[in-house]
Amino acid sequence: MKSNWFCCALLLQCLVAGVQAQSYLRLNGVVLSTKNATPIAYAHVGIPAQGMGVVSNEVGAFTLNYP
């Protein structure tokens, strides 16, 4: 009986840790030119202090997942 309780507790702890590891802030946007508000394709968008970043797509859209 103790063995079953331990296995259930361990499984629950792993599930909770897995859910916590997947939580993040999603930042979506479009990079636009300041001159004529047209999208800028393949622009680098990031947070240098965190060492993370992404590149916008062909229409200037990007998604950055921040933990």
C-alpha cells in the first residue's frame, strides 16, 4: 500500500512540474517601418539581456515565448 501511495505522489509531482515548465508569456506583434508603416520582413526581435529572440516572418509578424 505504501508503494502505491509513493508512486501516485511521484506521478502527481511530475505532472505538476510538467505543467509549470510549460508556462510562459507569449508576445505577438508585427514589425512596421516608421516611415510608411509597411511590414518589415525578417527583422530580429528579442530581449538581449535574456539572450533570446526571434525573426519576423515574410509579413513582419513574430511570436516570442518568454518563460
